[in-house]
Amino acid sequence: MLTIAETIELIREFLETGGLVLNYIGILIFVMWLLIFERIFFVFISYKKVKKQMLNDWQARAERNSWNSEQIRDAMISKVRLSLNQSLATIQAFVALCPLLGLLGTVTGMIEVFDVMAISGSGNARSMASGVSRATIPTMAGMVGSLSGVFTVAWIKRNAKKETELLADSLVARH
């Protein structure tokens, strides 16, 4: 079992191997997952209270059949839809940004390879290894971060749509 100090040292070495761009990718993925965890927390904990309050407000209305009450119902559903989809555009932007930063890491790593080739005057594989790792590791990290975000965003969207439809079905006019 690794100690905390050993784990931190391994992470530091990995970040050094990937270059400066890998730090930015790590920060981006960290912030993206903070937003994702906030959405998951909202869906599983906070949304239940919001939904209950909406249902109570609707049931407390004396009149639910007029045009005005239909507009109030639509506004309530829209408010819930907005709260369920909050931060989703930002998360999607981060998902799209991850592979682009990975590509930036690839470019900077390849520039390092070409610098080594220009300085040494040859294609010595050992001298180019550092640049190659700086080219491939950020690409991998950007793709992994993006893929993890893609699947989670799809789940959040699907869940938001389902919950909005369930609420809309629950807020029906009294006949």
C-alpha cells in the first residue's frame, strides 16, 4: 500500500512527464468533476425538496383548470427544467476543451522533439523520449477526461428530461 507521500510523489512525476499542459488539463478535469458532483448531489438530494415544494404549491392552488393556471404550471415546469440543467453548458464546454488541451500538449511535446533533433543534429531516440512522452501523455489525459465527462453529461441530460416529464405529469389539472 502506498503512503500519501509516495502517492503525491508519483502524481508529481506524472505531471512533470506530461509537461505544463498536463497541469492545465488536470485543473480543467478537476473543475469539471466538481460541477458534475454538484449536479449529482442536486439530483439525488436537493431536487427531492424542490419537487415536493412544487407539488405542494400546485396542490394548494384552488383553481387548476384555467389558462392562467396552465401558464403557472408551465412556468413551474420551466423553473425545474432550468434548475436540473444548471451548469450543463459549462460542463459540456469543459468536455469539449479537454481534447483540445490534449492536442496542445501534443504540439508542445513535438516542438520539444524537434528542438532536441535540431540541437543534437540527429534522431537519437533517447534524447527525443522526453518530448515524445510530453506529446502523448497530455493527449491521453485530455481524451480520458473528455470521455468521462461525455458519459456523465449524457446521464445528467437524460435524467433531467425524465424528471421534468415526471413533474409535468404530476402537475395535472383537477377534473
